[in-house]
Amino acid sequence: LGIIKLLILVFWNALLPISLNKLFSSNTTTSKLLQPSKQLIPISFTLFGHPNWEKQGYSVEKLQALKTIISTGHFVDFKSPKVSKFVLEYRSKYSLEPTEFSFKGFDAGFYFAKLMYAYSKNYPQHLLQNEYKGLHNSYKFIFTEGSGYMNSSVWLLRYKDFQLQALN
């Protein structure tokens, strides 16, 4: 593979698979690149993955060994004190475990209610200046002609200690 020689010359390598094929099936180019190398110089790279990889049953051990980073629009850090407090209060009030939608609803409600309280009906004019890092979602709006307001916040997650952890 000519790509192996190219990868050796670069100090930091990023591998971004763009195929719909299963990532680690035996016949993919990605799978062949991820096999142990017999090269004299080891090849080091970070694998960037699709948000759905978390749900596709890939080996966490393999993803962690490959220094995999996954982007996603949402993430709950259950070790966070704010999340722990929310979970305890939710259980106490509803006698249930909070679901993904509990976190989403809280974040959306809290963010927009805070803006409406501060700016009343003029709150849309302040979306661009008011970022929010929530329990599940974060909000950082941009505005484009034709599309209007769009949340551009993205979480970057890396496998560490056999679980996904936020990098940002």
C-alpha cells in the first residue's frame, strides 16, 4: 500500500473512513490499514468516527486502541455533579430514571426560558451571543441567509477507560 509510506512521513495522522461498509469487515481498506503493521516504523493515527458507531456494536477495546474520536450533537456525562444532581432530583420527583428526552427537554426549556426571561419577545436577536453547555445538549447558534438560525454545537468524544469521554 502506497498510503503506508505516506502515513509514516506525517507526524500526526487522522483517518476518516467515508464508506457505508461495516468499518471492521475483513475486506475494507480501513480494516487492512488497522491490522498490526510489520513496518519498521509504527504508524500512529487517530480514527475519526461517525456518531452511529456507538450504537453499531464495535469493540470498545479496538476503538480505544485506535484513539477513536466521535462527533455528536449530544452527550451526558454521568460523572458530572450537575448531571448527578439532576438525576437525583428527577428520581425524587417522578420515581423514574430520566430518559434521553428528560435531559433534552430540560436543556431546551432551561436555555430558551432563560433567554425569554432576559429578552422577552426579542430573544431571537440574542441567540448568537448566548451559548449554553447543558446536561445533554449544548447550544451555539449561527445564522445563515436562507437557512436561518442553526445550532452549531458539537461534542467530540474519545474512548478512554473503555467509555466515551468528552474532549470539549
